[in-house]
Amino acid sequence: MVGTLSLREENEVHLVKYSASTGDVTCEGLYAHQHEIWDLASCPFDPLIFSTVHASAGDFGASVWRLPDHSKRSSQLEKLADLNGHTKKIKCTLWSQSGREHPQLLSIDEEALHVWDIDVSGRSVQVDKKISPGVLYHMRSGAWDPHDPMSVATVSDSCVQFWDLRSTKQAQALENAHAHDLDFNPQKQHIFATVGDESQILLWDKRNLGYFLLELPGHSHWTWRVRYNPKCDEFLLSSGTDSLVNLWTVDASHEDNAGARSPEDSPRAHIDPLLRSYNGHEDSVYGIAWSLKEPWIFASLSYDGRVLVDSVPQHVAKHIKLVTQ
């Protein structure tokens, strides 16, 4: 699913379908969305539900939507709820992995984050918690901890903050991170990756933020996004303003033996960890996403609006398939 950001034309949500057998990418649905789409996030438990951050004349908002059922042959989105209450520019929305039993959505603006309880059937939302780190922090993105539904991380201009949703207080902070994005390891608790202005990818352990576990070379310019493979955590995707999407392999020993290292031992990858660079884009790549159904396939989105769907090398795909069986 992809959204458009046009100042002059009607904006749209495109439902894109990829055929693994032919490699063809087709637009299966086209749905009008009145305002500019600055962020789009799919619901993890219902493929028809998603959220957008949108703007009109500089005013930002966020909403939850439902795609029409294919049998209805409609091009109209159903708005389920608006996420009202933000006073600053909204940066992103993030769905919790807690599932249908207790659906929650996180919305982040520059100075506050809101946790919403979602009632999809009743088409309503309610603020469960609101956290305001303060004006000193200019938040830009974040992530739920997949191992703890009551823990989230936010990325600011100068640091990464970890929040305990039980107390609505900061639990930890990684100072001077200068990060653009982070992602948690879906298989190993405490491990996460950050990317930022200094181009490299850094792997960390929340139990000891004094030094990083591993440094990957990253990109030749700013590295903008990083995503762990959802099923096989030894593979990472990254994208950057050098127009590349890079596939990395991570030696699990660096993460498994995290507690045994001193700051002087924080290593750079000695064996080339870069499995492949994908150079199909001609502009900065600001979005990447793995397929949850077929986790050897991924999509990327560049500044000029180009969407590409690629797959990992065959030997990597075989390894992922073995792990997921």
C-alpha cells in the first residue's frame, strides 16, 4: 500500500500487488484521499485497515481508514476515526503488535506521543496515554518493542528515548545518537539498530547503551531507514539518500555475546556484511518494508514516487524459507 503526496492534485492510496511468479507489479486498487499523505501504516491484524498522517495547507492530522471489500467494487475509503488532540506536526503512526484482542496505535508529533485504544468495530478511538518529552526533543519517528507491548522508543534530533507506558515515564535514553530511524530485533530481546546522518548502521543492546555492538558501513550519504527481516534476524535492509537499498547480514555472535564486551571492543564488521545493493532508484529512498507473508520479498519507495519490489538473492531466500518452515 502506497500513498501520494501532491500539493496540486487529488491524492490517492494505491493498493499494489506483486506476483512472485512473474515479477510483475500491478495496481489492484486506487482510492481517493483528499489530503497529502505524509505517512501510511498498515494494521498488522486486518489487511483492510490502515492509518495515515495527512496535511492540508500546513495543518497536520491523522486518521484510521478501512479499504472497501473487493466484492463491493468501490473506490471510496471508509474513515473509521480521526486521531485528534495533537498540537504540533505529526510525524508518524505505529500499530502495536498486540493483536486484535487489544488493538493500539501510537501517533508521534514533534513534542508528544499519544497511545490510542482502537475500537475498529465501533469506529472509535480513545486516548489511552499521552507522553510529552518536552520542547528540547524534536521527535521524528519511533518503534514499538516487539518483546514488550508496554515499551516504545522514539527518535529525536539528538537521542533515542525508551518509554515505559505503564508509568508514562522515560525508562532509558541513548544520548547523542543523531538518528533518523531505529528498528528492534524481532527475535532477540534488547537488541535494536539505528541509522542516521553519519551514514553507518549501529547495533545496540538496551542493557548497555554505553557502546554499540556492531557497526555496518551503511551508505555513502545519510542512511534514512533500517528494517530487520521479520522472520530471520540475521538480515537487515537499509536505505539512504544515495538512492540505494542495501541488504546486510549480521553475525549473530555479536549480539549473543553482548554482555562480554568493553567499549574498546565495539567492533566493525571485519567480513564484508553487504550481501547486495539494489540500485533501481534514481532518488533518495525514504521507505522500505518487508513482506510479512513472503519475508524474502521487500518494497522500497523513493522521493520521486517510484515504488520497486525486489527479492533477496536465492541462497538467502532458501535460508529464510527453512527458518520459517
